[in-house]
Amino acid sequence: MARTPASHNAFQNPDPQKDGVSGDDITHPQEQQTLPDRLPKGLIEWLARINQRYLALNQEKTNDTS
């Protein structure tokens, strides 16, 4: 039994996400989710805290390099 090189196998089994092989798409239209009109208040507050922390760390970094 002869061994085939790995590059030969790549052509036989293409990666559907990389090569865009039709019919192998893992997302189906009926599975797509829609976003609500408004995000939950807790999520907005959490994102605001993350943003404030990021800005503070970025300011510290800028002050350290000056």
C-alpha cells in the first residue's frame, strides 16, 4: 500500500471554511439570530466599565513612556 503525501490529501479533502466549498456551509439561514432593538442595560454598563478600564490603562501606558 503506497503512502500519499499530505499535500495530495489536502486536494481530496478541502477545508470548506477556507476554500468555500458550496453545500458545506455550517450556518443555515434559519439558524441566524437577530439582535434586539436595544441591548440590556447591564451589558451596556459592563461595556462602559471595560471601556473606562481600557482608557485608564492606556493613559497609564502613555504616561509611563513620556
